[in-house]
Amino acid sequence: MSLILCATRGGEASYRTQQAAIALAKEHGDEIVFLYIIDLSFLNKTAAPIVVNIENELDQMGRFFLLMAKERASEQGVEVRTITRNGIVQEEIINAVIEEGATLVVLGRPAGEQSAFQTSSLQAFADEIKRVTEAETILV
């Protein structure tokens, strides 16, 4: 059995990515780890009490998104674990791949102007994951 790591932001825009990971896991009998990352780097100049409050809110929201993803996968007979991490998205994805021993990483393609990645930079990041971790990476 192999391990698929699926980084997710949650919400409707991530369903397609989660469903692709679930379908791959089901097809190959793999386990999935859904990963949610709290990246507060955009709050560099904000007062500390506000940052703590925002971090707590994002953590709770992330745990809810992960629970929903886990339920969808479990309903389809796929074994799932969830993890949350705090830090820079790209760094934490690579760290999670290494620490979890993932052999496949599933990332969603940019969905509109709100995405943190453009398609070209996402492909470059997928290539970096492969170079650093040797895990295959697919963009859906």
C-alpha cells in the first residue's frame, strides 16, 4: 500500500482535488493523508493578539474542512488520515511528504484569481517536490 498526500484548502474549490485523490486511492488501494496548512505569513505586520485569534479560527476551519474530506473518502472505503501544519505552504507540503513517506502528491490547479499559485509556478513547485522527495506529483 502506498500513501497519497493531498494538500487541501477546503471548501468547494478543493472538492475536485480531493475527489481525484480519493479515486486514485480507491483504484490502487492506497491510503490518503489530507493536509491543511495554516500560513500566516501574510500577517507579518499585525498585532500579536490578532494573529493568535486568526490562527485559532483558521485552525478550527481547517479541521472542519479535513473532517468533511475524511468523511467523503471514508464513505468510499478509502483509509484516511488528516494533518494540519503551520508555516509556509510550499515548505510544509515538502516536509509533510518526507515525514509521512508519501509516494504521490495531489495538488489542485489554480482556481481563479484567488489562488496562491499560477499554473506555471505550480508546475515548478510540483517539479521541486519530485526533485526533493522523489514523490510523484500530479496536478488536477
